[in-house]
Amino acid sequence: MRWLVFTAVVGLSLAARAQDLDPAKAAQIEHDQQKEYDKIDEKHGNKAPNEMSSDERRDIIRERAEAEQKVFDKQGVDRRDYTRYNNTLGRDGLAAKKAASEKLAQKDEAEKKAKEAQKNDPNAPRDPKDIPIQRGFSDQNPVTLEEKKAGAGGIVVEHGLPPEAEADQAAAAAGNGPAESTSEKRPEEKKGKRPKH
């Protein structure tokens, strides 16, 4: 009797977990797994299995298993439940799963086109990850500022000294000290005594 109750409880709990799955979620899991597999293949140079050493194949198999488990954990699904659900799908379930997979593929394609359009459009707002951050500058990596034409209503930057400082510069060059136009005069130093530092 206890065995029958235990079997019924386990069966109901497995059925409850399998009910969490639907064709859309199963399609999402497969889609996420395929994305992870593509990243792993790209990391290893998209080589065919016969072009790899046995160590490389072993690494790829291990990385794929870890990526698969990561996707299952992200979706909150047990691997056995997922496999059991896929094995019990009927024609309608498979058709719904295929339709959901096609929607995900179309969504990815639309995102890819949007990124391409944004990449080609210089005025489009950029993703903060795509903005290069430059630390310091040198001859190989110069810093240039945007320049506006003076007639365009922008700020005009004057080069050189302001007019009140030109008189001081001229007097200093002549050796007379600061010109009389300055508001402050230097106090005369007493001879024979050195200032204490």
C-alpha cells in the first residue's frame, strides 16, 4: 500500500513539473542552447570535428554540457523533465514548438538588422558598451575636439593675452617691471635682509 501511495505522489509531482513546460518554453530552451553552442563553436574557430584534436573535442563537449545546464538552470527546468516532455509531444505540440522556434528566429533576425542599421547610421544612439573609452592620448592616439565655425553662432575663442595683460608683458620685456596700468604695485624690498623661508 505504501509503495502505491509513493508511486502516485512521485507521478503527480513529475506531472506537475512537466506541466510547467509548454511548446514555447521548450522552443526557448532549444533556441538558447543553440546560441550557446554557436558561441562555443566560434570560440574554437568553427572547426569541423575531424579537424580537431581529441583534446579540443573533449573541451567542446564539456563546454557544451555546461552551457546546456546553464540554460536549464536559467529556465528553471530539469533536464529529465525536458527530455520526457519532448518525447511525449504529439503532432500538435511539435507544430506549436516549431512555430515558436520560427518566431524566435524572426525576432533574432529583426534584432540583427536593427543592429546593422544602427551601426551604419552615425546619428543613431549607441549602446553604451559600444562607445570606446580613451584613457590618455599620444601621437598614435590623439584627442581632437569638435570645432564650430565662428559665423555659426557658436562660442568664439580668442587666442593670446587679454588687452590688460599685454601692457604688463610689454613692460616686463623692457625691464621696467609692471606697467602703471596694473592696480597693484610691488612693495620695495629692503636691502641687506633676506626673506625667511
